[in-house]
Amino acid sequence: MKVVRSTCGFCYAGCGILVHVDNGKPVKIEGDPESPVNKGLLCEKALASLEYLYHPERLRYPLKRKGNRGEGKWQRISWDEALDIVYERLQATKEASGPESVVFIHGAAKGLQEAYLRRFTNVFGTPNLASMGHVCFLPRKFGSMMTFGYNPSADYDYPPRCIVVWASYKSKIAEYQKTLDARKNGAKLIVIDPRKTELARQADTWVRLRPGTDLALALGMINVIIKEGLYDKPFVDEWTAGFDQLKEHVKDYPPERVEEITWVEKGTIEDMARAYANTSPACIQMGNAFEHTINSFQTVRAISILKALTGNLSVPGGEVFREPLPIPDRYAPELTLDHMLPQEKRRVRLGSDHRFAPFYQYGHPPAIIRAMVEGKPYPVHTAYVQGANLLMTYPNAKKVFEALMGLDFLVVADLFMTPTAALADIVLPAASYLEFDSIVNPPYYPIAQVQQKVAELDECWSDFKILNEMAKKMDLGEYFWEDECGFLDVILKPIGIDFDEFRERETLSGDKEYYHHKLKGFATASGKVELFSDRLREWGLDPLPAYYEPPEAPYGDPELAKEYPLTLTSWKSEYYRHSGHRHIKALREYHPEPLVYIHPDTATELGITEGNWVWIATKRGRIKQKAAFSEDINPRVVGVDYAWWFPEMGADQLYGWRESNINILTDDNPPYNRELGSTNLRGILCRVYT
């Protein structure tokens, strides 16, 4: 028996693991107590890794569709045949309609696989690479960067005296535990969430806001802090730009008005603002939920402004700056080869007509789906999907289904057959994180950890290998390597080691730098925290955060509210990663069915019995989920389970993708977030009935 130090690849958190290997086969996984990320703690998903690895329904061989699309009939083929077919169809589309008529889409296989696919799309010549970044992480990253030039991480080691957990729960298990530890040691805890989570039950203050109104709440807090002189005046005077404009701007967001918008009492807004401003050092832990609205980017801007006004930037126990790693990140030009994509192709990227901020460089998913269906501004004929289940994760799922059904050619690389993979012409068996080497560099903090191959199943290939072999077929091999280790060696070259040496080193960390701005300033155009952003103004965007009522919301469409009187929100179960893991028995037992959470009084009015299946409907359609009662949820709000499909229903039924899928209910039409194109997935009007 040997123990291999590695990193879990199920999500972006980058938790260190120890893999126990017996006779060449992994037999046990536990947390690595020496990992600087998680100190040995693991979530249920990571602990189920071996069930995931050896699951009998894993895709193990390339498959070719037989019969009509969606019938669920497949023929096993060799890798050579599969790659020949993919090459021929991609090349034929490129020659007939231009490379832009081929789209590449990646999803949950987060990590360097993203950079590799971006590299491939650039040398192939298409500008249409799509990700879910516009509703997951990119608003947090760019909202922070545009305000003070770095993406901070909370300094839990100091620790903080006040922690605000804003729209976050257990997505990063180590951060969750550090929050609990700080709370036990006396830190004040404020939780902002429409539902009363386990963490909210332990908080000094739980703020139950209306879904989708986070930006208004943040602006209300800023109003109180400035009006009452609770801001750090020396820091603001020396290190911020635009305070006078901000002060005037937030006069439009007094607590009385913000109460009407958010359903949070005026007194609670004031008390929370005072508690945060007066309890230093403090940090705000941002989650993913408010990235699912048209206010996504500017919500992060407003929260970033709160951090700056209170003097919590780059201080012990606050929002700490860490020295970047001395290796290229996944967006580095030497990895992605962005320069190889001609500017004339870049200008026709789908979604570019919306004139999002220049830092958004992806094809916009709603625009891609529209091009597939309507052929506007030009048709999309072929799609390559890497680890994404579009039918479950893209808005307006019925339109996504129409789009995928209408493609000339669809290829999907994944670990399991999914509703999306079941529509493909070719399905490629991808490797799990236990089956290939990599470097895991979470986006939340500058650290890199080794990921090591400990298993090999049948004909499962890593995304790196699949793209390598495709590149060879297409005479693009000069831009790639024989295996992933060649790519990893390039990443490690600046520190003078190769990947085999990194196996021994195991971890690379960026050091904290307290008060870094006193020596270097902030990495913005002015060298200061930009409360008012001249650059955003130059781009025709809001220089100060301004709240917009979401479409199909109670105050945005009062007439619609008469027919659809409830407000829909959603959250991801801690036992699943997006649309994945429904196959895994150990996880399914925790959360076996899709649940819609509803207040008992609302349920009584509607004649709903707990445990019964009910319909949830919006303008676009209806789905069914099981009613679960919660006295903690606002009587005007329902919480709908996300990304539900049923592997047990089989490929011939497309795994019941329509039955309980929340994205049947969501919309893919404008308005979008002006900076990053985020679609509005929460805070929308619905009705529930039996």
C-alpha cells in the first residue's frame, strides 16, 4: 500500500487529498492534513470520489450514435474512428462556413483543461468559445479587479473580528470551516441569504433579502456608512478616487427605499452597516448567487467599495493581498495563444454586438444558442462540448434542446452519459481527476498543488489527451505536446523545475503582503481604489454601481405579478456539483429528489401538502418538484432545486431532463448584465400549484 498526495478535482476549491493505492488501484481517499487549502477537511463529494471513479455507468469507450438523435442508441467505436469522424466534420464545417460556425463549450471540468481548450480554439480559428464564467466567478474577479486591482482572500489566520457571509454556504468547505472556527473564537457573524442556512442559524445577524436585490442592499449599507461617518477617513482620503461622486450617488439609496426594494427592514440595514463598519478587521465572503442576475458585476463593485470604505483592504484579518504565483495563470497568452486568432475573427464573436466590457472574451451562451436556432448573425453548424450539460445548465432549456437537435454535428466529451451527451453524434469518454496529472491552481487564492494520476480505466482519456490527438489529426500538433506533462513543464519553467520535480515539491504558494498598497499602490489606472471608475465610463458602462430591477420581478412587472405572485430563487445542494453526481448512490441518499421549498402559510393558501409533487411555472413553462416546508423562507418566495435530471430514467427518455429542470423556467433574452452578459436566473416571478 502506498499513499499518493494529490488534489481533488471536483470543484474549484483545490482541496488536498491523500490517495491510498493498493496493487495499482486506489482504495481510499482522505483529506491531506498538510494541505494549506483544507488542512485535511473534505466534503461529501470528494469522499465519494472512488464511487465516481469506478461507477458502472462511467463512459469507458468512444460511442457513435445509431438511429435518430435522442433515441439513446449507440455503437462502440475505436478512438481512431472517433477522432477521424470528429476531424472530418469539424474541418468540413470550417471549410464550408468558416471556423466561426464551429463553437466550443466547456463546463464543469474546471482547471487547466479550460486553457487547453481555449488554446485549441485559437489555433483552430474560431472566436466562439463559451463558458459559464459570466454567471460564475468572472463577476467576482473583474468586479474586484476594476475596483482595487486584485482579487482578495479573507485572512482567516489572523483572524477577522467580523465576517459577512454574502450569498455563500458550503461551496468551499475549508472556508466554511474557517468561518465556524472564527465564530467560536468570538468573531461577529453576519449572513446574507434568502434562506436560513446552518451558518445563518449561528449568526449574530441573518439578513433575509429578496432574491436578486443584493446590489440595492450593498448600496444601502454604503449610504449608512457614509452618512454616519463610519468610514475610514484617512484611508479614503489617501487611497480612494471618486468619494465625492459616490457620496452623492448613494443618496438615492437611503435605508427606507432599500427596505422597499429588498424586503429587509430599515433598522436591520442600519444595524448591519454599523456592525460591519465598527468591527475591524472584517471580511466579506462572496458567493455565487448574486452573479446570477443582471446586477452581477456591479454588486461585486458595491461590495468591493464596502471593503475599501471600511479600511479592510490588505490588513491583517481583512481582505488580504497575496503575491501572485511565479508561474503563468490559465489565461496567460503563452498558454492560450490568443494572438493566433485574427482580429477579424475576434470581431464576429457571438454576443459581441452587446458591447460587453472588453475583459469579457467568451462567446455569449444565449447568442450561441440563438445562432444555432435562428442562424443569426450567422449559423452555427457544429459544436464540441467538453464537460458541460447544456440542457440542465443553460437558461431557457427548451430552446437549448431545439438548438442541439438542429445541429449538423455534436460531439460531447464527458464522464457519464448526460441529457446533453445523449443528443450527440459522437460521445468521448473523459477521464476523472484521478486519471491524469495536472497542476491545480484555484482562482480564489494564489496556490498551486499537484494532481497525480493514480488510476487508468479502459479507454478513458483526459481532455488534454483528447485535444492533443485531435490537433494531430488536424495538422495542428506543433502547438501541442505528446501528453499533459509537456504542457505542465511549460507552466513550471519560470521556477526552473519540471512536473516530475513538482511531484516532490507538491505545493507552491503566494505570500501574504499586508499593506502592500503603501509600497506599490493599487493596480488600477489611478493607483488608488476606484470608487468611481473612469474606465467603465469610457466604455459606456456605469462608473458607479446602480441598481436595476430584474425583469419579471415584482416591481419590474407588476402586471405579471398578478398571474405569477411568488418570487423564485434557487441554490445548489452541497451534495452535488452543478448538474453532476446524481448517479452517485452515496450522495443521492442525502438528497434523493428535487425539492421546492415553500413557507407553510403559503402552502396552506395554495392547498399544497408537504411531500407531494407540485408544479412550478413561469411564462416559459412548468416543472414538477416535491414540496418541502420551511418557516424560514419568506412567504412570498420559493426555493427551487437546481439542475435536476434522473439517470435512472435512461437515455431513451433523455434522463427525464424536462421533468424537474429549473432552466425550463428561466429566460435567455435581454436585458443582460451590461458588463459580462450575466442572465437573470433568480428573483423571477413564478406560481406554484397542484
